[in-house]
Amino acid sequence: MNKFAVLGLFVVAVLCLANPALAQTSDDEDGPNTTTTKSDEKTPASLIYLGGAFGAGLVILGAGFGISRIGSAAVESMARQPEAAGSIQTAMIISAALIEGATFFALLVCMLFNN
């Protein structure tokens, strides 16, 4: 099976497991450290915060993988065509900046939905 297919199945499985964390209600009668899900099970608040931390970790791993692929492809292409090194380097920096921007946005989303 393809690596990306396995990664996609893993992401779908994680999203399915995170569904009870998103189904919380705001019942304060049980105390501040527990939340009630639709199935009336008590979930510690720390488990809900774990989803945001796990999502942030996945975002950082994906960004690191993407930037490393850009860097390796740019260095390889510069080695093959040294006369085009300036334009390749410019395109690499722009692509890395776009990945960093998307990573920053995803980290903000993870932090905002963690509250």
C-alpha cells in the first residue's frame, strides 16, 4: 500500500476518535475538570486538550517533512544545473514560506479549538 494511503487512513482514524471530544456540553454541576459528552460519559478535561496537542504535533511533522522535501529537491536540481541556482533558490524560499504560513495558521486553529 502507498505511504500516503496509510497516512490518510491514519488521519481518518484519528479524526474518528476525536469526535467525542468535540461533542462536549457545558454542564458545570459536575465540576470544572470534567465534561459531559452526548453519551453522558465523564471525560477528563486533560483528554480533550490532548487532541489539540496531537494536532499541533501532526502539523509540525507535516511542515518539517514538506520543507525537507523542498530542500532536497532544490539542492539536487542545483547540483544538476548550477547556472539555474539563483531562480531555484528563490522558488525554494517562496515555497518554504508558504508552508510556514500554512503551518502557523494550523497551529493557531489547534490552539483556538483547544479552549
